[in-house]
Amino acid sequence: FMFAPELYKPIFLSIAYILVLLKIIPPERMLLKKSGNSNLVKACLVGSFFIIFFGFRPTYSDPYLYMADTIGYASFYNSLKGNANAIDVLLLNDDGSFNFNSEFIFGGIRNIMAVVNLPVEAWLLVVAAIFIIPKILVSKILFPGREYLVFLFFITSMGFYSGGTNGIRNADGSSVFILGLSLICSPKPRKLLGTLLCLSSYYFHHSEVILIVSLIISLYLVKKTNFAIIIWFAAILISLIGGNSLAFLIGPYFEDDRVNSYILGDSIEGYRTGFRWDFLVYSAAPILIGWYTTVRLGIKDKLYQIILNTYIIANAIWIIFMYASYTNRFAALSWSLFPIIICYPLLNHNIFGKSTPQKTALFLFCQLIFITLI
């Protein structure tokens, strides 16, 4: 059911408003756990719809470039179709050794499907499935019985629409990472599988190294929320005073030429750069919730602490690179954790007591309004 490119986001937002309003009215019932897997089934049905919605999006050129990245991805995929050498070129160095520095998981899936002449829509469906299915699994692992509500938080978060239509490598890698993180931090942890998934996210998109490093720091170095928040405010101060100067110092150490061009390249025509107060305000919301939960209320939850600190540190790294072109691509790394940071204390710790359902409904609706206006 392919729509015109200019209609895709309005249709997405319209569907999101319908789903959210049906869930939050009345708010008193939205946090109720239902017996069986009814909430999981709802999440799977809505997730399946969005897999199809994103998978069958238009791949032809449009004058206003609503889906500029999609056009580029589709064109490259079609250029690989039937090329038997496509896999070797991706996976092997000139000397025939395996290229461990390539994004070989994302590229391997793409090239294998292209070599066997599958249509581009089939590949985009797989890409959309990798983006969406981990989010449903995360909802099941960390929020059993409330999967559908949590999935609505994912749908209405910054980066969901753009991750489904343009920044697909980044989006797929982040989804794989948060699934790995949820397995590491679940009540019944599966650390080996979780670690492998987190590491594999790097081979979807090298920028996931920011999330991986942030997780390592939160596991072994920064274990207190107050310290993580100090780092976050320090990053804001550095960014305000130094602009992009620190990014210019660090940028040359990135081996990925694409990341380097985002950080060090000139601003891109038509793309807003500079200090993004709107992104910063959005990023601050889960930090405020996390501070209220762990510091103000003094709730001790080691699993939540790890996820929260990973978010704060990853977001602080984005702030350092805020002046870069495509700064939203860096911000989206931390934003992939946004719904978990918000939902965990609301659903698992009932932090607002009797008013928690109403405040949860308010958070969800405000999040939707924000992505409508941004």
C-alpha cells in the first residue's frame, strides 16, 4: 500500500494519534496488566503493520527528498542485483582476508538478498523487521504484561519514523543494541547473548560504538546517577563554550570516513545545525525522570541504573558533537533508550503513586505532540 512520499509522515502521525488516544482514554485502565498475552499480541499486530508500512515505502526519486536516504539505499541495492562478486567485495580485503572492520552484518544481509535477485521491497521489509521486532522483544523482556503500552512509547519516540524511512543502518544497529542491553539487564539476565548482540550492533553501523562504550562506562566506571548527570552538564558547558572545536580534535580518530564527514564537514544546505535547544530539552526529560527515581526517591534498582547511565553518557557524547551535520543521527543513538528510561520507573516502580496512570498518559501524549511539532 505505497503512498506518495509527502504523505508518509502525516499518515504515520495520524495512525499514531489514533493508537495513543485509544490507549490513554480512560487513563485509569492503561496500566492494567491483562492475563495471557493479549498485550503482546497487540504489539505484534501493530508492529507487523509498521513493518509493512516502512517496507513498502516508495523508493523512487521525489523532488522534495522526503526520503532521500531511502532513494540512495534502493539505488545501491538495485545496482548490486545479480552481481555474484558483491558479497566478496563487502567481506574480503584486497589480500583475501576477512574484513572485520566492515559493517558486514547489515551489508551482508543486503548483498546476499541482492545477489539472489530479490526485489528491493523484500530487503526493506527485512530491514524494517530488524528495526521493529527487537523493540517488541524488549517490551516483553522488561515489561511483561504491558508490551503494547511500551511499544507505543517506542512508536512515538524521536527517531522511530526517521529510523524506519531514512537512517536505517543506525536504526537497525540501535534496535539490536537495546535488545542486547535488555538481556544483560533483565531480571533473568542472559549476559552472553546480550553481550554478543550489543557487539554485533557495531557491524550494522559503526556509530553504535558510542552506545557500546557508554554501556561499558556505566557498568564499570560511572555507577551513580549524580556523577553521570555532572558529566552531562559538563558536556553542555563544553559545547556552549567550545562549539565544534572538541569534535575537530576527536573527529580525526574516527576510522569511518562517513562519520568523519558528518563531524568535520561543512554544514549541509537546508539542514539545521548549531546548538539544538529543542533536542536538548527532549533529551533532558528521561534524565529528569531518572534523577527523580534514583536520587529523589532513592529507589535502588541496579538494572535501571545501568540503562539510565548508559543513556546519559551516550547523550553527553552527542552533545559534544551537536554542531555536526546530521546531529540527529548521533542523538538518535541515545534516544533509542528513551522509551525504556521513561517507562521503567512508571511501570515497574509506580513512582507517582495513584496518579501514575494519568502522568503516564500525559508523558505519552506529550511525546507524540513533540514529534509532531519538531
